[in-house]
Amino acid sequence: MAKVLDIDKGSEGGNNEFSNIIKSRSDEHKDVQKKTFTKWINTRFSKFGKQPIKDIFTDLRDGRKLLDLLEGLTGNPLLKERGTTRVHALNNVNKVLQVLHQKNVDLVNIGGTDIVDGNHKLTLGLLWSIILHWQVKDVMKDIMSELQQTNSEKILLSWVRQSTKSYNEVNVLNFTTSWTNGLAFNALIHKHRPELFSWDKVTKMAPHKRLEHAFNIAKNYLGIEKLLDPEDVAVQLPDKKSIIMYLTSLFEVLPQQVTLEDIQEVETLPRKYKKECEEDIQYATSEGNCAVLKAEASSTLTEVDMDLDSYQIALEEVLTWLLSAEDAFQEQEVISDDVEEVKEQFTTHEAFMMELTAHQSSVGSVLQAGNQLIAQGNISVEEENEIQEQMSLLNSRWESLRVESMDRQSYLHDALMELQKNQLQELSDWLTVTEENIQKLESQCLVEDLETFQQQMDEHQELQKGIEAEQVKVNSLTHMVVIVDENSGESATVLLEDQLQRLGERWTAVCRWTEEQWLKLQEINTLWQELLEEQCMLKAWLVEKEEALSRIQTCNFKDQTELGANVRKLSSLKEDMGKKRQMLEQLNEMAQDLAQLLNNKKALKKN
């Protein structure tokens, strides 16, 4: 990061004042975007045969107009819910987000509720994502593919610079301040359609008139809707997105010729630009020509002003992001006491910290640019003081956010590790109790009757329920977040891994025993039930045969006919008993098997 000048930090009032300036500029851009985005949507709706909208912050909240827009852009019909409740609106907007996701449209932190609630910033963000995909990238996809480039802005700027390089009065360096005087718009059109107007006449117009002239020509002869108004552009810092949106409309209808050399020229703009300024000054000084020196000094001053503008643009972009990051940090919830919620908070904050890291270079670049401007000595004392104050504000707020974010990360780390430590201890305690219960169950080897056995099965089912309930906590531990800091080192990680491994082995042993024991109990239960059924059938057969014998014993043995019948019955009974002997042997084997499973010979005797 660039070294910051050692100056006193501005007062709170000064900071607030500068923040208000940034907010005011942001509000101006929001108003311009609202107007230009509305015009863009209505231009599309006129092609689709849809009714125009008046206010994007209210007319898009129910999602139906957004679905109409996507229908026209994708060419696919989309079902809409016609109800007027919030639920209907959310369903429509969520369908919009789903379609955009399917089309690989980048959406960052935009939810259905944001649009339904009329969040201005996120509504504009959603619309810009749509415009960027279908207006910017879609228009430029062929040339991007041909050049194997993914940066649409770089290609667009290359095209503009190549189209306007023959106009001495025009030097396009960006999509903001380079367009305020209207010359660039007119030069872009004149290059490809010189028959439409006189360039000399345009150069003599006032900036506002030039802008009006360019927009009218584009509307009347090129069919480009007037998405921009002169008052939107003739300001200190125009809205970049709105200008890009308008330029892509011109790009779509005008000849396109961009080479890799053109893109490389854009990539080296700052270095090349500074070198040319230095060469101009050296030439003027060596010649000693007052007239040349005066002209070159004027040109150099313009370039310094442009450098100062570029610094201000970069500063405002960084501060705008910083304000947003501060808001996002303040909106983070209080650290929870639930381990899963803290994991989510930790992950969210980790992403936030990564975003801070990603923007650190931008902050450093702005501070370095400010120091370079001061070191060059080409700015006034007032401008130097303002830059120092701005850098002090940026540095202090950045450092404050960085420190507070690191503190929160530390608190989240401590809270998460403590909660996970408690989880591990709770699991260990539960395993100890469960292992003791298993030992008790294993000691219950003597089962005298089916009722006692059923009690054992019930106890085992309770154990299974306990394991299923504990499984949720075990699953949580499998996604345990382990953070190694400088103080703990790798030894703490090794100890934690050993602890997790031991608990995992104990958990696996408990689960394995429970599963195997349940299979054994089920086998015993099945065999016991079969034995009881066979036993009941045998008892019924014995009762039947005993009654038959009783009837034979009371018969009249003097009656030869009756005697013969009884002899035949006894013979049949003897035959049946011979067959039943096989069943008795099977029952005996089943009883032996059951007794062996139960490890209790008394069970055999009871049956």
C-alpha cells in the first residue's frame, strides 16, 4: 500500500461533509440511471408491444413488468402470477432471478424481497445487470469472441478512440469526463457519417448545444433513442453506466473495427499519456520558444487537470465502495450462540474480508495517485490541501474498517472454536454414557421369556433413537471449521485432529454394535415367533388326538363293527404320530437354535 503523508486527520465534521459530497454525487448518478434505464426499458417495450412504465422503483415491484422485459429479450414466454399480494410479487420476481441465473447473468446480493420492497440501489443494480448482458455484451459478443477478449469496456473504449483519433479536439480517456463537452459524441458520429453535419460548426457550439446536436442526429438519422439528456452529461462527473449504455447503441449501428493493437493502446493509456506530456515540456524548454512554451504549458495544464479528474473519479469510486462496505459491516448480525449460525456468520464475514483484500490495492492506488499529484507540484495549494484531507479521510476510514473487521473475525473465531469445543465434549460425554448402556445390555444375556426379550428390544430401539438424534451433531462436527492462528500453531491442529479421530472411532464402534445387535435381535425375534406358531399348532393337534383317544376308550368292544372302526382309527393315529415325530424334531432343533442365540438353556425348558 502507498505511504500516506503524515498529516493531521480531518475533523468529524470534515469527514461527514466529504461523505455527504460523495453521497450527493451518488444520488445524482442514481437519478440519471433511473431516467436512462427507464428510457431503455420503454424503448424495448415499444418494440415488444408493451405499455411503457413511469417509475422503475414502483412499476417493477410486482415482477410482472420485469417478466415482460425478459420475455422480449429472451423470446421465450414466461408465466406471471396475476395476484396482487406480496406472495404473488415475490414469486414473479424470483422467477425473474431464476431466468437471469439460467442465462448466466451475474447478480450479486440481489434478492426477491429487495425488488418487491422497492430498494432503489438494488433495483438499479438488477437493471444494470440486464442491460449489461443484453445491451452491452450481447451487442459486442461477436467482436469479443473474434478478439478473444472478455472486457467489453476496453473494446468499447478502443473503438471510440480509433474512431475519433483524427479529431484533434477529442481525446477520449474514459466513459465520464471525456464526454462532458459533447465533442466526442459528435466526432464519433461524424467519423462514420460525415455527410450528416459540418464538424467546424459543431466545434463552435456550446457544450450543451453540442450534446443536444449529437443526440438529435443519432435519433433522426441512426435510429438511436435519446437515452441521455444534455443536462445528464454536461456535469463534472457524468454517470459511467448511462454513457456506456448509450455508446453501445451507437456501436450497434455504426461500423466496427477494433484490433488487438487498439486494445493494447488503451491498456497503456496512462503511461503513454504521461510520457507525451513530459516530452512536450522538454521540447518547449530546449527550444526556448516562448510561444511554444506557452502553448505546451497550456496543454500540459489540461493534462494535469485530467490527471486530477482521474484521481477524483478513482477516489470517489473507492469511497463509494467504502461507504457501502461500512454499511454491510454494520448490518452483520450479533454473534450467535448457535454453532451452525456462527459457522454461517464466519463464512459470511470471511467473504467480506476477502472483498476488503480485493479492494486494498484500489485504496493503495488512490493514495499513491494523490501523493504523486502533490509531488509533481502542478496543483494549487488549495487543491493540495484538499487532496491531503481526502487521503487522510480515506486512510482513516479504511484502517478503521480493516481493524474492526479483523476484530470481528477474531471474535467469530473464538466463539466458533468454543462452541465446537463444547460440541466435542458433549459428544464425548454422550458416547461415555452410551458405551456404559451398551455394556449393561451386553450383560443381559439371560432371557427367560418373550416378554423380557421384548423389553430388551424396546431398550435397543431407544438406543437407536438416541443415536439418530445425536447424528445431527455428528454431522455438524464433520463440517467443523478449524482455524490455525499464529499462537496455537500446527500442534493445536494435530491435537484437535487426534481428538476428532478418537471420537470418530468411538462413534463408529457404537453404531456398528447397535446395528449388529439389532440384526441379532431381529433374528431371535423371528425364530421365536416361528417356534411359538409351531408350538401352538402342535398343541392344537395334541388336543384333537387326545379327544379322539378318549372317544375310543369309551366305545363298546363287543361290537365287532365298532371295534374294527376303532382299530382303523388307532392305526391312522399311529401313522399321524409318526409324521408328527418329524415336526417334534424340527421344533426341538428350532428351540435349540433359539436357546443358543439367547445363550440361555432355560428358555428351552420354558418352551
